[in-house]
Amino acid sequence: MEMEKSRPDSLKRVKLEENTKEKEKEGEDEKQSIVVIEETGTEDRKLKVARSPKTNPVLVPEIWEHVFRYLSRKEVITVINTCIEWNQLLDSKKTTLLLPDVLPFVLAYFDKPDLLLCRSISKTSKQIVDQTIQSYWISSEETFKVRYEDSDRFPLAVHAVSDSFRFTSKRDVETFIQTLNLQEHLNEDQNLNENHNNETNPFLTRSINILVNTPSSPQEVLYQQFFQSLQLLLTTYGRFIHRLNGVVWDMMNETQGITKMVHYLHQLPNLKILEITADSLAGEEIEVMGLPPLPSLEDLEYLDVSDILAESVATLFTQTYGTQLTTLVCEGSWLKLTSTEELVLKTLFPKLKRLRLEGVCPSTLSKLSNVNWPLEILHFDTFLTEEETATEIDKKMEQLILNAVRNFTQTLTQLEINADLTKLPQPQLADDDNHEEGAEAPLESDVEVMPKLKVLISEVSSMGSTLFWNFILSKCKKIEKIHFHTKHSSFENPMEVAKTAFDKLPNLEKIYFWPGPEEEDGVQRTVLTRATSLSSTPTGNPGVSQCQKS
Amino acid sequence: MALVRVISSDGAAFLVSQRLAKRSGKLKTEIETFRKSSDNSEAQPEIRIVTIRAEILRLVLQWLQQHQNDPVLPANQNEQDGRGDAEMGQSQWDRDFLAPMDLGIVMELILAANHLEVKGLLDITCKLVESKITGRTVDEIRTAFKLKSDFKGNEEEQTRLENRWCVEN
């Protein structure tokens, strides 16, 4: 019966729409802008929309409602969009039915309390929140990204939730077990635990942060108790953990700290992301032969050893897991110092897509120029000077950077160089104080265009470097976006250079200028957009839009 | 003026300028694909959107028309390179636009804005739904979204304990 009643409404609605359309059409000429114009079609088509022939009039609404109960979420959305009658039939249930599909988008706007609140609404919403958080937090791609937008609430919210799973003492572990009522599931008999399959994951982000500290007595006993309690927790629940951030802080015996960390790793068979800090014994070597063997972590794909000062430990981890890694964050000095043979290093990372190097020195770049890694994203985070060879090698620094980049010509999609290249000793090419002269300087003739490089990120002051400018114009022909940091910039006229870039680089869509995080509120981040991106004319000057910090 | 015919899931057709349509990432891609595959450069593209009904499609196009001179925002909040664009502010027109809509329509609009890659519309609709959750009690939210608790056994209590851990630590 309701279906029959709904028909006149539908007809009315369509007529109303038609009237509106006519009015819109009348106003169109006046506006000279285009426009949602009209609902077109023959009378037959309009009639079809109104009567929704896909709805079988024989079945009463109650029957349809019964049929709809057996549909999947995706099918329900199809039903909602099929015709007005079915849409209206599901109207009272629409929010319930659509929430699972809508919630993942809305979560991006939530902070930590909102995320937790959503987990309490229903089992379905809890599952969606947990899945969304976990797929973000244990993604190698997301973990590798450097974020400059503090307006993104979701990453900050997930970070805050992740911080809750920090274990630095026996008391932390005990409170966790007590709060979540896990005591009855913990069993010191590991064999019993292996047969106990019905416990649920207590780690919302599927990640934990742990501190390994082994001070001398009398506190040693306390830390040994912490080790045992965390071991017990991980024996039972370690398989749920996919990301570990471990800090080894041991002024007396770092080997002992690393050994404990390895024991923890043995309880985490499904680890995907591993970040280790071990920098308390600066520069001191650790005898890796004395360490227990590292476990086989088949899912591990992200390794951050940038804060392990002992080269031998960093080498142990990279050599053990190198062939399976897609993402690596390490010290430039590790590449310089590693005892890994050059031939082995060359093919050590056959799957490596993302590499961030912190503290890059000339020797790092020389080694990087000779490896066979399929890098897609290369990030030089900071640069160091090698004292012993400064005079000779630093003169070639820019060239070394470009040589290293050239090694990944066929695969690189994004290049980030966090340095003001004008402050590095420059080859004698041209007056690099004038960007226009730089723009007109002869290009490198032997440079092959990088076919996949779409994104370039650097300090804006690097635009004053002739060599860098030539590199952009000659090698980065396919580039679509350039991001410039401006926090330490003394470069005065980036707009002119930006116009030249739009002119010389046909695929360039946007240039971003990012103020540093220390800038006061109200400073604008500027985005230059090619004006032709929305118009039909083939060429044109760049348009400029400025977005306020939110 | 170049036009494109956009057809909803229930068969209603909208004739839209290509300039306006290209403010939707999805429509822009479809138009460009049509251009590449068509021998006739004057031919009018026809795009069927099988997951969006006429009432919702009309609202999307209406919003696009109002915002046709805004800077284009990317479809995803964070782009591949990890840097997103700032969110657009909500205008009085946007508030008036959303005011008469019930929650079900707003949720349909979110799915449509996501499908058509209209970032600004996705922003304002998501924020509206967020406002129906933030600062409310669980019962108020269940009422607003017509939800029933589907927790079983001690699942709800366990969730409360997990949340408590996150709040207190």
C-alpha cells in the first residue's frame, strides 16, 4: 500500500524538478556561466523516472522489506539508488544501512575522543573504527610519509591512541592486564596459550611502544620483572601486534638491551613495521655474534634503524630482513660504514620502494650510485660534511646527489632533498644568485629524463642553485608537483621562477610553498596552480590561489 | 560551450558544461577518456553514474555550480606525497544548502561526493555528520542514526574497558 501511495509523490517530485530546471535554464543566459542545466529526455524517459518500472507493483512493501534483509551492504546501496519507491521504502533505515560505508570518510575529521566514542555505538561501528585505524597505522606507505598539515585530525588522533600502548615498566603491563581483564587468559605455559584461540586483540592500533632499560643493581631486579611480565603478555597476545617501536636505553650494557629486544621480537611473528632506537652507547660497537638469532618475520616490510648507532646491529637487521623490505629508514653513515660487501649491498634490497637517508655524506652518495634497488621514493633528510675529505669531496656534492638520483632514473616517482643546495659548495657554472640566469644556463646534455618522477620536494632557496635548476628543467620534464619549504628561506622572488617552471615543465600542475612549523598562525601556505588546468585552452599563465591555514 | 550529459542511476539526464563537470575528479577523468577514444572532437560525452540517483546527483551538481570559482581541492585529504591541501571553509551558502537535508540524504551525498571526487563537498558533509556525533552520548548518537546496539555478551563492557585504557594512558 505504501508503494502505491508513494507514486503520486514521485510524480510530484519529478514535476517540481522539471519546474526548477526550467527556471535554472531561464537564468542560465543571464549568468553566462555553465551550469547544471536541465534534466533532459523525451516524455517517455521522464515517465520512466516517475514510475520506476524496475519496481514490481505486485509485491507489497512488506515483501520487499523482507527481500532487502538478505542483501549485502553493497547491494543495499544499489537498491537505494535504483528508484524513488525503493529509496523511500528504505528511508527509515537509511542511516543505519549507510553508516558502515560513510563512517570511514567521517573518521578523517575525528580526534581521539570521537574515535573512542564511535567504538561504543555498535559492534559494527567499532569494527569500522578499528579497521580504519589499523589500516592507517600499520601501512608502510603512511608511516613513511612526512606530514606538514597539522589540520589533518585523523593522523594526530591515531598517533594519540597509539601512544596509549606504551610499556616502560612492570607497572604499565600490570595496569594494562588489570584494566582489560586479561589475567585469566594469561598462562605461563606457552603450549596452553597456543591452543587458546578465542582471545581477542587487546591492542587497538595493533602496535606497541616499549622501552628496554637494564640498569645496574639494585634496580636490575625490577627491570628483569618488567621483562618477564611483558614477555608473558606478548606470548599470549604478541601475534596481534603488527608494529613495534622499541627503544633500547642501556648505559651499562647495550648488548643486553638488544638481546632483550630480540627476545621480544620472537613473540611478534606477524610484525610488519619495526622501528628501533638504540643510541645510548654512541658509536660503540656491539659484538653481534653474542646476540641470539633474529626471528623469521615473514611479514616485515618496513625497517627504521636510523637511530641505531652501532653499525654492526643496523647491519645485522638490514642483512637479515633486506630481501623482504619495501621501506627502509637509515643513517647515511650506515651506508658509508657498513661492513656489507659492495656486491651484496648492490642487491641487498630487491623490493625496496622507499628509502629515507638521514645524515647524508659524500660516501653515502657514492655507494648509492652503484646499487640495484627499485626505489620509487628517495628522501635525503639531512646532509653531513665529512671532515677528513671535506675539501676534495664537498666540491662535488651536488654532482654526487644528481649521480645518485640518476641511478634510479627508471623507477623514481618522488624525490625529496631537504637541503639548501646553494649553501653547498657549487661547481663553477654560473652566477647562482640570480635565478633567471640560472634558468637560462645550458642544460646537462647527457641527462636522461626521469619518466616516472612526478613529485619534487626541496628547500625553496635551492631554486637559486644553477645546477639544481638545470636538473629540474632537464631531468624532471614529467613532474606534476613541486613542494618547496620556505622556513629557512632567504630566496626573494620565487614567483618568477615558478612561472618559468610552469612554462618549461608541461605537466607541472601545482607548486606548493610550505611555511615552517615554527611560523606563527595566520601565515599562509601558498599554492600556485596552472591556470589552464580548468580551462579548455591549451596554454596559459599560472593562476595563483592562496589557502589559509585552518 | 562544450557540454557533457551526466545520467543518474535512475535514468535522469543532466546537461552540464564540461568546465563545471571537470571540477569533479571522476567526471574529469571520464571526459578525458572519452576525448581520447573519440574520433569526433565535437562529440558530446555521455557519462552514466550507476551508483548515484537523480536527487543526489542534482545536489552535487548544484553544489559544484555554486563553487565553480573555488580553487580545486584534491580528492584525497593527503596526496601520494604526504602533503594535502587545507580544507575549505564552510560558507553561509553551504550551511543553507545542507540545512533542510535529513541525515540519510547527507550520507548519500557523502558517498556521492567521494565517488565523484568532489573534495569540498565531502568536507562539509562529513563535518555535518561529525557534528552529529561529537559531544553526544552513545544513546543520543544511536537515536540520531536510528542504530541499535549489536554488541553481544560482554563485548560492550570490553569495549568500554579498552576505551578507558586509551583515555587514561
